Amino acid sequence: MFSGTGDCPRVVLAPTDTKSCYEATFLALYFAEKYQTLVVILLDFFLSNSIKNIDVPEKPDEKYLNANIAPTQEELKDYKRYKITETGISPRTIPGTPGGVFFATGLEHDENGRPNYTDAGHLAMTQKRFNKYNQVLTEAPLPEIADSGKKEYDIGVVSWGSSAGAAHEAVMTAQREGMNAASFSSMMLSPFPEKALAEFGAKCKQILIPELNFSGQFANFASQVLKRPVEKLNFISSRPMASEDILEKMREM
Amino acid sequence: MEQIRPEYLNEKIKTVKNDEFLKYRSGDLPTWCPGCGYFGIIDAWYKACRELELKHEEIVTVSGIGCSGRTPIFLNSYGFHTLHGRSIPVASGLKLAREDLTVFSVAGDGDALGIGGGHLPHVARGYAGDPKGLTHIIKEGILHKGFSFIQILTPCVTFDKENKTWKNLKENVHTLTPETHENSMDAAMRIAQDDPYGVGIIFQDKARPHYQDILKNLNKET
């Protein structure tokens, strides 16, 4: 999410189970093609090696499979490959299209794709990239929230990736045990549905973030969004997170 | 200072226009040093494309990093400025997906030779100071079915004042006789190694099925 050079926003999807791996894959292709940007599917060893029987997923809608935004005939008359548009997405030609010849480079460029390092040019292109990056959220999968419809909770468990299933189960068990708890997980990590998390967080007295790393990478990010400290549960014990582990921590809280 | 006669300029502009050079050339001025061999190379590239009547929108030039990496900026073709040393994988992927396009991968010594060339079924060597011979080689390379590798000898006028200079290249570069060594891998290897200044088509295997054909057959069988 953060590593890389300069201000280069990228889309990050972290599937939570076998079925969402499938969903993340076609979404990643869709985002990469439509938004012309880098997309990362974040898996861990446990998820990539787990075997599960699932129903054959439905074939994604046609709109996901052919997402390139091509220029109109009118636009091709004076074609600018990296045109600054309202959405930040510049219509893209496919090689072989007459009038659509362009040069693609990793160097900072102007609307015609020519190297351009001027301060105004760099600012305009960076704004354009962040503009389209933020647009991704408008059609991103929504966070999965499991609560009991109450106004306030004692513990809110926020999870991501392969520990999301265990976190959800832990919350369900806790509710049966009489604890007042709710669960929040998001496959979309970047751009992140910050508003949804802030709303969820406002209802919870305490927030617990279980995850499979030492430093609490997601917890650190989430506490910035929530603007308050969170309770961490970190595992680097070379085994996946189990719902009992989370439940144990919840009882202690 | 001697004044340039306007008639002379007009005449020159007319010739250039008639040559249809501008069709393959972008409006950008090359960033290369004065006297660089790359000017000769793109000149031969323009000529080869024009003589084969290629449509400029059906050409893709893929490059890596460096002086050679800048090449696609100055060509009016679809261009892709990729990572350092990674122009060949991008170009081969492109060609696999779109057989109808003419795909060039441009790379300098560090960019391509630094990571090795792999198996090269059609090898030729040209010289930037011999535009006519180089045009011929590029044309043959385009017409060859499959992957063609063209090594072009060109001086770096800024960083090499001693070894491969225009003067030394001019003295040493010679056309190979016979020009083509079809199907004789042994002879071709000997020339490539022992005669570093011999230019021409060193090896061409016309009988070998190219990768796309093999792939098509594979797809048929499965």
C-alpha cells in the first residue's frame, strides 16, 4: 500500500476467502484496464494454499471483461493520450488504431505523452492520477459489516485478508456468549472505504484489529482513519489466525 | 557566415516531403549528442518502413532505458518506454497477442546484452554509418517470419573517444562474404565471434517454424 517511489497511488485488493479470490481477480483486471493503473492482489500463504469446495461462481458481467475506455472518432482527430479529463481517465487507443499513435513512458509526461518535468505539468498529472484513484472507490466492493443492529457496541473487530473469516466467526460466537460485539472487514484496502470505517468506529467503545504480522500494519493505518488508538492482536507464529485466538483476546478486553 | 539560400531549403523540404519521411517521424527533436550513430539508425528505420510501405499505426516500438530507450519518442509509431533491460519480454508479449503488428524492440548494450539475448534464430549485424546496408538489414529483419535480432555498430561520441569511434569503425567495418549463411549455425557462430566488424545477415533459418505457429498448433491439440 505504501511502498514505492513518489506519489504513485495503486489499487490494493485483499481477498478474504476462496470465493473472494475469484472476485478480486476479475475486479483487479477491470480496475487495471478501466483506470489504467497498477492493481495488487494481496494474498498470504495460508489463503493461497487453502483448498475449499465452492459453488462455481457466476461469470462476471460483460462490463468487467471489456472495460477499456476508447476515444471517440471526434477525439481521434486531435488525439491526446494522457488528456486531463473530469474522471482522470484518459481514453486509450489500442495499437493499430489510425490517428491514435502514442508513446507510453514511465517518465513524467504531458497530455501527449512526451516527457515533461515542469512543476505545473507534474502537479497536473499527479492530480489526475489521484483523481482517478479516488474514483475507484465509487465501484469498489463494499465492506462486510456484521452487527446486531444496535446503536453501540463494546467491541468492534476490524479485520482484513485471511483473518477476516476467523474474526467474523469470533464475533458471532461472542454475541451468542452475550458479548456486545460487531465485525467489519474490507477486501478493498487501497483506496480504503474510510468513511464506512469511521462510521463503524463511532459506534464501538473499543476496536480490536487482529492480523498476521508483527507490527500491526493495518492497525496503524486504521487508527489514523479512526483518529484513536486501537487494540492489536498480532500473530507471527506461522499458523493462521483462529477464531478462538480472537475470542480469547475479546474476553480479556 | 555563409547564408543559406531559401531556394535550397525549399528544395530540401520538398525532397523530405516526397520521401514520406515525416510519416514515420514524430515532431520531437532527438536528445542524442551531435554526431551520434543513432541518427543513422533511425534514418535507416524510416527508410525500411517506407520501402515496405508499413502503416505507421501498425508499428509498435518497445524500448528500455538509456539513449536507445528514447528512440520511440522520435518515431511516429506506437511506443512503449519500459523498464531497464525489459523491452524484449514486453515486445514478445505484444507480438504474441497481436501478430498483425510489426514490433520493434530497441535496446543498447547495457539494456539488452547485459542480460543476454537468449536463443536468436535470425541474427544480423549492421553499421550506423552505412544507411543503405542497414536499411536492407532492417527490411530483411521485418520480413523474416519470427524473431530477428539486429546488432548495430554505432559509436558513442561522448563517452568513447578511443575504441569504437567513427574513424575506427570506418576502417574496420566490412560486408561479409558470402553475405548470408543460411542454416549454417557453425559458420555463423564463428563469424559472430571472430569477426566483430563483419556486417550483413549472419544467420537465418527459414525452415524453422516460428513460435506463434508452434503455439497455434499447441492450442489446436488441446
